Amino acid sequence: MATDYDSPRKNSDDGDDDSIEELKSRRSDSKGGNVDVDEFEAAEGLELPGADLSGEELTVPVMPKQENEFTCASCFMVYHRSRLAGEDKQGRPICRDCAGTG
Ligand SMILES: [Zn+2]
């Protein structure tokens, strides 16, 4: 019992302490431990957005689009062609609401 309760608690405490200490040491001394912190943060940064993107792509519903309709690249709503205001820099359709042309 004592071991089971102690080990997870110890881990979380160590994690907090480590990150704070690393941040402090990183500010005061960029040379010491800089590589470790960068690698650690880079690994975390890659994991989180990657997971978020894949999750969004999976949850975004694929809407059947008519020929006279378009999907706004800004608000992702499907509008009739009459609501098409133009295209953004990537050549994707933008609705009048997002283009601000009414
Ligand atoms: Zn829009």
C-alpha cells in the first residue's frame, strides 16, 4: 500500500520540481542544462499539437458538397455560391461574412 501510494505521488512532485528548476537554471544560465530542457520541451511540443491535429481531423465531419456550394476556408460553413466573396491567399473560398463584404 505504502509503496503504491508513494511512487505516483513522488513522480508528480519530481516532475514539477524538475520543470521549475530547469526553467530557472535556463534563465540564469543558458549553457547549463540548455540542451536537456530544449530536448524535453521539443519532445513535448511535438506530441501535443500532433495529437490535437489528428484528433481534429478525425472529428471534423465530411459534408457532402453540392456543385453550387462552397466551404468557407475561414468558418468552414457550407454556403451557396452567391455567398462567395472571394479567395484567400491559398486560393480557398471565403464567404461574405468572413470577408466582411456583407
Ligand atoms: Zn466564412
